Amino acid sequence: MEKETKEIKKIIKSPEFKILYDLDLIDTIALRNFFIRNEYFELIRGKRNKSQYIQRLADKYNISVQAIKKILYYKYRRKKIDFSHLLPKEY
């Protein structure tokens, strides 16, 4: 997950991301949830009292503890759509 986080942070800084963001084509909730999950699992590594970290994340992201728990434990899978027919041949 660490490698993916570094790659996503790199992409977020790119001009292409800004264009997509400005066009409202980025799922910012999914992106936020990715960072919440990643941060949570880094925080709890080797720790016993995990509930305090859930509260800390709820405060940091200004959402409820229940929302954090849903992000962490609910396995929501978005339906994938094939856009390959829109891409140039080299992809």
C-alpha cells in the first residue's frame, strides 16, 4: 500500500490531475477514503487500542466515527467501465 500511496501523491501533484479535478472528473470521496484507510493501517501497526485512532481520523477529516468505520470495514466495489475503445491504439 505504501508504493500506491507514493504513486497517488505523485499523480495528485501533476498538471493532468488538476485538469481532471477542475472538470470534476475525480472521485474525491474515493480518494479521501483511500488516504483514511492507508493512514489508519499505518497508525495501528502493532498497536492494541485501535478505537483511539478511529476517533483521531474522524476529527482530522471532520466526519463521524461511524463514517470512518464504514470506510474501513465496508467492502464497497465500484463497477468498472471499459473505456479502452476511447484510448489511442498504443494503450
